[in-house]
Amino acid sequence: MKNDKHEQKQYFLHGGDYNPEQWRETPEILHEDLQLMQKAKCNTFSVGIFSWSALEPKEGEYDFSFLDETIANLASIGAKVNLSTPSAAMPYWMAAKYPEIMKVNVDGVRKKFGGRQNFCPTSPVYRKKVREINKKLSERYGRNENVLLWHISNEYYGEPCYCPLCKAKFREYLKKKYGTVERLNHEYWTAFWSHTYSSFEEVEPNGIAGVQLDWRRFTSENYRDFMREEIAAVRRYSDKKVTTNMVTAIYEMDYCKFAGDLDIISFDNYPAWHSPEHLHEAAASAFWHDFFRSLKNAPYLLMESSPGLENWKKYNKLKENGMDKLASMQAVAHGSDGVLYFQWRKSRGDSEKFHGAVVDHVGNDNTRIFRTVQNTGETLEKIAEIAGTNTKRAEVAILFDWENMWAFERSQFAGRKNYRGDVIEAYKFFWNNAIPCDIRNPHDDLSGYKLVVAVDLYMVGETVENNLTEYVKSGGALYAKCFLGMVNENDLCHPRGFPAGKLKEVFGIWNEELDTLYPGDMRKLSANGKEYAITAYEEHIHARGATVLGQYSDGMFSCEPCFTENSYGEGKAYYQAFADDGEFEKDAFERICDALGIKSVCGGVKEKTFGITAHMRTDGKTEYLFIENYTDEASGEIALEIPHEDMETGEIVTSVNLPRYGVRILKTKVKG
Ligand code: GAL
């Protein structure tokens, strides 16, 4: 981030959600906050997120005094504000006067006041109220030099609303998409089970697969439309940048589609550190960082993270010493230009009074967590020159598609279906070997990548089919694992066999049938003179031109192909027809990466155990290397190819040895 027009100094945002409306009766606390913020090296706060009842206590009666004071107070210590629109929680008077703004559940029951993210995204009344308050905020603060960004709403969850207005809007969406009800009947295959509709008005958002898929698409689009209306309102008097805080793994929101409406991507990340799945969580967290960075392929913001525990989880592990700095540097290593927390000061009451915060109930700086945050702040200051740089250009893209996830996980043809989990399993190889990866949508331009990985890409419509075909034809390597191209974009099976259309030629295979294994069942395959375990699935594929690199070695498909390679145009297509325990994929990816000359940013970590990795950011002149140890053991010596400067100590090092949960940030000039 650049400070502002006058001061072109690079710096990282450090701070978090600040909800001073809780402390208006105790001004001494607000005063203490300012002292503590400086001590913690915090410079940016998200304000106004759930402040509607303070800003508009009665309909049409606005009171901006608390925001005026807060922004001025923060400005007095040189801190900036991410100013939020308050739409995530409406005031009581509004819900009481306009009950139609509340969301309706699937059984037709309208929610009552209380909680948050409970509004109907279609409601014209709610949209009008949001536009009004957003315009007021824009008018008053839209040019305020202490306001850095617009923080639009808070975590649009995408939970659907089943009210008559939403359903009517859905039917309009279907009319626009299909034109005629006959077309819709065909695309939904309604002749089966007597589901034929005679008008759009009969379509309810449940039941058949095609409707459910479109209902999800519509719901996500409807929230996006709501967000765009919010953005248009703040833009009325302001040209400040806009973001909305997205969340990892939200099922209902197709975030791939949101990026174009936002200037800066931001997201909230709450991995289960120190859980039995700690190392998996570290890799999954890395995946989501790469996912959000890739949305714009530009620096983004970690908008929320917990400096301690998350009280909404079943088990509440504190971050052990070192973990907060490591988790924060993970964000920076992946391209975040900030480390922000939820929240600055612990609430005294209600839902989140036991959630981790920078300032605890004791209210001073003499706590373990405060010192940790302070330490992270110091590091961010020492490495400030990295802010604004991008990550090292990735040669590998992993595909991820929300619509595919919705269709695949709902489909009734296989046992365990875990799209996000399966994609992350494939990502782990690259993460662990410090190979930069982008996460791309299958519709994106893939031409710059040496290797593209498509896991469980069940839904392949014509555009994706052409995109993948073109990519391989012009020289790319495409690695697909299981379920490739079984249905089109409306969840209709492709006729003439799998994978879809031209992909049979691209991969040189035909996929005849799928066998699902019971949990605990194990089969085997052999490839490259080695035996590997198969879990969960095996597909019965036939080589139609492809070279067979691996064969099933037991079961009814024994001696038949299960891993193939095919040359198509200038490129190559690999097909893995089974789910494995990770071992096979590791060897296969290693061989392919070696053949394609795909490099790690730190060869030294490749020798190390799972959970020790590295990432790189660069401005083209200097390379910034982050070496991270997520394991609970010291890393041992990690050799560097050339000497680097440690950005925190100034030391020149040729190797590093990280303690448990340790991280080092090094730099070196780019040669030439
Ligand atoms: C986020 C939310 C915050 C807070 C936080 C607690 O999802 O945006 O307002 O509730 O979780 O972890």
C-alpha cells in the first residue's frame, strides 16, 4: 500500500476491526486505545461495520458524532480508516417497521430481528435504506484524507432468501437465461420423474438438480447485485477504493465473479491452528491466500484474522508462541499488503466477548497476545519495502470453480465428494515444494502457464472445453484428475461418453465407468516400476491414442490403464483416473515439473518434511524470500543457493534454521 498522494512511502496495513461505539460511555478507554494502538504499531482500523443503530438511531435522524470522533482520534495518531457500510446488521426500528426486509427461510418462515446478515438481498426497502445511509457516509467522509478504503458491508454470506420477491426475481433470471419454458424443461431434463413445467411461475427453488444449481447461481448473483448497488452509492461522492471482506470456503458465494466489481480484494481467514489437522490447515490457508491473490493477481488484504482464539469454534486453541507472526507472514508471503485482526479490543458482552482480540479485558499492553501483535507490527515496519510488490510469477495454475463445486457435490453418483478438499490435496505438492501457484477459474486465460491442474472438474461446458483444448493445443500441460467433463454447464451428462467432446481427443482416452470404494478399501496401481495405493474411486478408462503410464494392478480393472499421457497439438494432457493417498500424485507432479523446468523458489525446503515451505515476492529488482516452518519441530539447516540479507537482523545468511513455527524474511538483489 502507498500511504497517500503526498507520502509515497510503502507500508503494510496493521490493525483491525475497531468498534468504539461499545465504549462511548467510558472515554478513558477510547483514550487508552490510542496509546495502545501506537504501542502495537497499528496504523489502520476498520470502523463502522455494525454501527447502523449508532449512525441512524431513528429513521432519517442521523448522528455521525461517533464516526467523526473516531476518525479524528485515529487521525491524531496517524492511523487510517477502512470505512464500512453498515448493511450487515440493521437497526431494530427498521426491522420492526419494515418486516419485509428480513430473510425468509426455506420453510417460508421470516426471520425475526437479531443476529446479522439476515436481510433479504432483494428487498427494495432494504436496498433503499442501504443506499441512503451509504450516500450519507460518502457525502460526509468520501473525501476525508484519513479514510483509506470503503469496506463494503461485512462477509456477504450468500444464505438464500426464499421470500416471494426473491423467487419472482429468480424466475425472471430463468426467463432471461432460457427464453422459453420448453428450453428450461430440456435443460433441466424434467421429463424424468414427471417434473415438466408449463410456466416459469411453477419453478420453485428446490427439487431438481438443474434448478438447484441455477438457484445457487442466482443467489450469488443477487448478492453481487446488492453489493454493486452499495458500491454505486458510496461512489456518489467518493472515488476511494472499494473492497468487501470475503471469507474462506463460503459455499454459497461465487467469489470468482466478485473481483471485477472491487478495487482491492480482501478476505477473512481463521484456520484451525494447532488442531489435529494443523499442517493440512496451514496448506489450506495458503491455498485460500493464493486463491484471493489470484482473483486480481495483485496485492490484497488479510482483512480479519484472530490474534488469539476464535470463540465460535468447538475447540478453542490459542495461537502458540510464534504462530501469530508465522500466520501473519504467511499472508504477506502470499501477497497481502496488510495484517488486520478481528478485533482491536475484546467486547464485554454478547457473542464475541471471549473471541481473541489485541487488547484483552484487562485493558493494558501487558499480555502475551498484545506483545505478539506488537512484535508482528515491528516486523511489518522492518519489511515495509515489500508492500506493493507482487508474488513471484507462477508457472502453475490450479483450477477452482464454484459452479463445479455446487454441481459435483450435489451429484448422486459417487461416495465421498469433497471438491475443496481434493483441490487442496493437489495444491499441497506445490505448496510443500515452494512452487508458486495461481488459482484460476477454468474460464480464465490459461495461456501463460506451463502446467494447469484440474481436479474433479466434473462440469465442463462448451466454453471450458474450448479453453482447455486451446491451452493444450498451444503448448500447455494439462493434468486432470477424476470426473473430468461429465456434465455440461446445466448438469446434463455429455452424450457420446466422457470426458466432454474434444477432451476425449485432447486426453486420448474414453472414460467408461466409475467404481466407488468403501471407506478403508484399498486397491493398487503400478507406474514407473512402483506400486501405489488407490483410495475412494477408480475409473475404468480406455486409451484411445494416449500412452499408458500407469495400470491398475488388482481388482476387476487389473492391467487396464489408470494414468495416461497424450500429446495434442504442441502440448500434453495427463489423466489420473483414481484417487490416491497423495503418494502417487507427489511422484507424478515431481516428474512433470522437472520435465517442464518448473522451479521451486527455495530448493532447500524441498528436502524437508511436510510443513516447511517458502514463498517469494519481488519488484523485479529485489527478491523477498519468506521461509516458513509450520511444524512443531525445528526445521534443521535449510541451505540457500546464494547469500541473502535477513530483513529483521541485517545479517547475511547462506542458510537458515527455523525454530518451530518460525519464519525468516530474506532479500537479495536480482542478478543482471
Ligand atoms: C468474522 C466476522 C467478524 C467476527 C469474526 C469472529 O467472520 O466478519 O465480525 O464475527 O468472524 O471470528
